[in-house]
Amino acid sequence: MFAIRLVALVVCVTFAVPALAQERAYFVTYDHYLEEPGNLEIAVATTTGVPKSNRASYTAPWLELEYGFTGWWTGELYLEGVTTRGDGNGFTGWRFENRFRPLKSEHRINPVLYVEYESLNEASRIQKEIVGAGGLPFEPIDELREEHAHELEAKLILSSAAGVWNVAENIIVERNLSEDEGVEWGYSVGASRPLGTIASGRECHVCRENFIIGVEAYGGLGSTEAFDRQNQRHYVAPVIGWHITGRSTFKASTAFGLTERSDRYLLRFGFAYELPVRGVR
Amino acid sequence: MIARAAAITLVLLINHLTLEAQTSSTRPHDSTWVAPAGATAKSNPLATRADAAAGGRKLFAQRCASCHRDDGRGSEKAPDLTQPDVQMQSDGALFWKISSGNTRRGMPTFSFLPEPQRWQLVMHLRELGPIDARGRKTAANNQCTAHNSQHFALRRGWPPEAHSRFKRQRRAGLHWRARPAFALRASARQQHSRATMNTLVARPAGLEPATAGLEAQWHVSEAPFVSAGCQATHASYPRGSSWQIQRPEASRQSIRLLYEGFCRRRRGRTEAGMSRFPELFLPKSDERLDSCRSTRRDVRGESSDGSEEREHGHVC
């Protein structure tokens, strides 16, 4: 079996075509750039949270498969898990998201519509978005995994290219289909820019043009059932992205909790690899 | 085990070869995708930086070659960028298309690249183009040969009255507008102190604004020294000064129009310039020289308006 996988991998890599990932530096915020049609991006990332009040830290890894169906439609599948110090680990669910870009070309503000279905349990910790109010539950993982939730999430993504900067704002609404919690709200905003504005003529990995820096802020605002400022979670996070090669991107972020309910900080790392599965050389 | 591995390899190879076969055909251009006039008139701010083109080549390999291929000749996913209908578009139009994308046709938006990098891509696009039977780039392509310091030094100190002369030429442009084949419009982009930015823009008359991408644009004094589709630069010029000529699909007539305009403006110097830089014009330089002389006669002969004739006589 190993030999088969090895051969398949070698063949795939050998015939994959070079294409630079359009990987954004943000972890939570979305901009208006979709996956190139026919390209598959495979990403692994983790969120490590250090809560307040001496609660156990946790790490939530996830796998992300992003595919560009057309120039205006990108789909993404997430598989996620969690491991908590001294409490074990487990699979926490999956998500399937779709992003649609309604406008054909670039505008001052570019809207993208986002729809996601989530089948998760309460142990989910990746915090790809934060909605509603209240902190994370800290019961044992096994107990939390028993509580399933089916959720529908929508985002309005507004994104602009302003000079060398990208500025993006996401308005998030989420509804739990398993129980009546009302409609929960969240937001995220981000701004990022490449470090180098002119591409050098030589091939280089560690040069300014391959780095993106930025900052994003995100949090939950409450729900239609309750708007409680005391229980909101807000974070601000500097982000950095590095296009290591034409197809791979590494990114990192440290999010600082701004409210009592927020974790002290969230440490995030991600690595993405893009390969065209329907393309040309 | 080995048999299964071989089978998988075979399947993947067949899949790959199938893709290769499919990509032998090239996706046609989207004729409805046209840059707005404002974007078309933009000039490349990196035009004076010869080193920027190398970066453009690298960016093209990273960002564009997966669909357009390394040589820009296109695939089933993306059109051939070497064709005249791409090459004849202005730098500004290409920049706009790179920035804006065409999501309905699968062209991604590249506005996430900093603007200078997008201009670098435009510079590289200019290096692509059809090659003739002898392996040379054709006139419709970007043969940037107009790079001669002595010549540019002559042009550098453009006199203050150039602006007013330019206005006269604008008036003269009315003559061309009246002609059935072309519409000519002129714009002074900057003060006469930076007269290198004065441009003339021409496009085939009778076509809808949607074909604005066919516009030809050139610098008033330098354009005739630049081959078609070429973008010429020189380090001694202020940053941002650039000029270019494009040859509209409507063809040689536009070049002739340009040529005539120059002849009218710079009698004497024109011919000196031509004799010194024959390769900058069209392949048969002698023919073009003759064409220039005869054109002046033609212009006078064709003009039915007396004042127009005097205008030409004065300028020439």
C-alpha cells in the first residue's frame, strides 16, 4: 500500500503544474479572491488556545480542501479535531462551505456570498469564525462530543484592493438547526499587504515580495435571543503569510483576547499547498 | 502490489496525456471583455525600469503560465496572449484586465498583487508575441528597439512652446477626425515641462466604444521612433514617462496615420530620424520614407479645406 501511495504521490507531484497560491494571510477573514478554477488547495492548520482562569489549553487541527469549480464559485471542505491537555482528543466534525462571487470584474468594493453547512459537536475549537456570545465550554471532550449541532452559516464578504493593501470585512450570521438559539452574529475585519511591491527577477524564497503581513479582528456580537456585551468574545490578531514556493504558503497568527470571555490568546499556524487537478502545464 | 502500483501510474499518465491533448486547442478570446477608456489610457509607471521586466517574467511563470502556458500561447483554459488582438491593446488595458479578472470566463482577479507587480506582468506580456518564419518578432509585436541615448538626448529638452504646438496639432487632428477611416483624439496629460506625457490616441472610426481596446496611443514627439506595439524607455527620462504605439486591428492604416502626423510635425528631423533609425519603423524603411514624403503631398492634396491646407503648410 505504501508503494502505491508513494508512486501516486510522485506522479502527481511530477505532473503538477506550477501555480502560485493566492493564499490569504488571514485565518478568519475572507477576501474576495477565490480559488483558481481547476485548482485544489490542501491546507492543514491548527488553533492553539490558552484560556484564562487556568483552564487547560487545547489544540484544534483541521484539514481544508479548497477547490475552484469556476471563476466565481469555490467550494471548501473542512475536517476538524481537537486535543486538550490532560483530556484526550477527538474528531469534532466537518464543514462544507461555498463562496460565490456575483460580480464579473473588480470593483471598489467586491462582494462575495458565503454559505456553509456545519456538522459539528460542542468540542469544536478551531474557531474559524466566532459568533454569538459566551465562552467556550470546558467540559470533558468526551461529553462535549456527544452534543451534536447542525448549523447553517452565511457571510457577506466585502473586500477591496486599495493600493497595495487588501481590506476585507465579513458580516457573519449563523443559525443552529439542531436547537433554537436564534440567529447568532459575528464579524471579522482584516487588512493586509505584501512586504515587497516589486518582484525581483531572480528566484527567491526569502525575499520581501513573498511575505504578506496584516492584522485581523474578529468576534461574536450576540444573537437575536440575547445581546450581552459582557459575554462577547473579541480578538485582534497580527498575521503573517509566507509564499515558500510557487505552490506552498505558510501563515501564522497570534490572536489576543480583548474581553473577559476571550481566551488569553490563540496561536494559529497553517500550511497550504495548491495543485492544479484540472489544468495544463 | 507492483501491478496495482503500475496500474495507478498508468491511469494517472493517461489522465495527464488526455489533459495535454485537450490543451492543444486554445480558448478563444472574450471579445466582449473590454477595458474602460479611462483604464486604457493609463501608462506604465515602470516603463523606465528595464530591470522590472525580469520580475514580470518570473511573475508570469508563477501566476499565469499554468493557464496561458510558459510561452503565453494559451490553452483550453486561457487564450493565446501572443495574438495581435491582445498585443495591440494598450498597457493600461492589459493592466486593467490583469487587475480586474473575468470571473465568468475563468480569469482570476489579480488585484491582490501590488500594482507594480501587475505592471511588471504587462511588461512581460509585451515580450510575448508572434514570431515570423525567421524567428523574429513581427511588427505587431513589441520590438523595443527605440532605445538610443543620442536620439533621446535630442528630445529631452522639449521647448516650452511644445505645448502650444501640440494644441495646433490637436486642431490639425480635426482634419483626421473628418477622415472616414479614423477618429483621432488628443490629450495633454501633463504640463509642457513634462511634455513627454503628451499623448495622441487613435482608434478606428465607426466602431463602438466597446472596441476602445483597439486604440493606438503614442507620445507626440517620440512615437514615430518606436516600432509598433513597442514600449520604449530611457533612464534619462523622468520616472513615469513612457510612450507606446499600438497597431489597431484595422492595420497598417493606423501606422500610416501616425507616420503622417509625425511627418507633418517634424519636417527635416523626421527624415534624419528615419535614416538613422530605419529599423524602428516598419520592415521596409525605404518604402516608409517614400511613404512619408508622398503622404505629405497626399495630405495637402486631399484637403478640401483651405485653412486646413495652410495649417499643414505651416506645421510642415
